[in-house]
Amino acid sequence: MASGDSSKDAAKSAKAIKAARKKAGGKSSRSGIASSGINIPWMTVGAVLSVIALVAVIAWNLWPRYMETMEAERWAPTAENPDPAQDIEGVVTVEELSNVHVNPDQRVAYDQAPPIGGPHDAAWATCNGIVYDEAIRNENAVHSLEHGAVWITYEPELADADDVDRLRSRVEGQSYLFMSPYPGQDSPISLQSWGRQLQLDNAEDERITHFIGALRLNPYTSPEVGASCATIPGSFDPENPRPFEADPPGPDAVRMDGSGAADDADTMEDLFSDLDLDVPEGEIDDVVPEDPDAGEDGNQ
């Protein structure tokens, strides 16, 4: 009898020891990190992960712009290929455009809408990455094209709102680019440089990148490439530009060959003088490069 009790006691002891070991093992697994003396700086880990996430978001947003830049560079003009736009499907080209100046109260009978060159106002539209919410006067915009800018326009009734936003993000802050609505143009989107035009249906068309790469600041196609795109105080106000005139110009409009332009139309020197800007004569070429053919074509 005593032997049986002893066996039962031994069995109970074994179970107790096993339970104790199991309990001790559970505590060890839950508190092993603490008992080992390792303290994880969770705030630091969280901060590092936040930085990594931020970098990833920035890279995600910058990558498309980087790829656009690389693609545009493939279309940059060279001495061997001065007009890469000739290889872009749909580009319309017009050569031998007059660049005479007209007075602020004169209109030009442009033969494209939007226009891509020809007689223009002495004051250019600000074209340093600005997006105009309202349509602007043709004669000011054309002068910007002469300086090497690309003008992106959209038809408010035809262009998709998402496409307008895509174009806006492409233009804002980019030198020698500007954008505005153009009521009445034939296509939802149109791109203009001096003597070149490309009409498109949507803002995801890769030819937008090709056109900008080929023609923005192209020294072989722009008569006054690199001349200023900045605002001239008192001449053109980007916050309140002269309005776009949708009605056809009258019979007294200046023709595309420059006929009808006032003989006393302003030159750049006149513009600076009228605004009382102290620009030494030798520095005017920094604003408007010297044009060796200006005497034949007209005003700068």
C-alpha cells in the first residue's frame, strides 16, 4: 500500500515539475528580450521608417519628371539635326515669318489659331513657367515664341480636366514654357513654338515631350532664342494681361507679311525708354539678342 502511495506521489511530483518548467518557459519566451537586456528604440525605428517612406514618395513623384527630362534630351537639336520636330508626326511647319512689331492697339490677322509666329507686340507675355487661367492676347504670346518659348494651349470646352492638370504640372516653374486656355481652337490641346505647331487630343501623348525637347530654346528655329521670358514691369502684367480677342480682326489688321504695321511701332529700345528703365544700350542685347537681319524684316 505504501508503495502505491509512493508511486502516486512521484507521479504528482513529476507533473508539478513539468508544469513548472512549462510555465517558466512561457515567461522566458515573453520576457526573453527584457531579460537579455536588449532595449529597442522604437521611436528611432519609427522615425527612420518615416524618412524611408518620405523618400519613397518623393522618388515616386520625381521619377516621371526625370524620365520626361531624359526623353526630351533625346530630341534636343544639334548642328547635324537642327530641327528634330520634323520627325514628330503631326507637326505643322511655317517658314519665313515676319517679326515686325505692332502697336498695342493693333491686331494681326494670324493664319493659325493659336498663332505660331508673325508680327507681334513689342511686349512679350511672361513665359517663365507660368499658367494663365484666362486666355491672353495673341500678339503678346507670339513675341514669347520668338524668344524660344513653347506655348501650350487648351480648348476649355474640349480638354479633359485631368489633362489640364497634367499640363499644368508639366509647365509650372519651367523656364520658356507657358500655358493658357484658347477658346475656339480645333483640338483639345495645341503646342506652339516659332513656326511650329502640334495639335493633340490628350495630355498623355508622348509627342508633347518630344515637341518641347526639340523646340524649346532651339537656336536654329527661334529668331531671338534666349531673350528674356521675365516680366517687364509696366509693359505686360501676368496678373492682369491684356485680354484675348475672339472676334476676327477687322480689315485694318496687320497682315502676316507685316504690311499694315505702324511705321512708328515700338522697338525694344523704345519700350525700355517709355518705361523709364535704366538699361544701358550695351546691355539691351542681354534682353533681346542682336538680330543681324532685323533691318530687312523690321523691328526686333
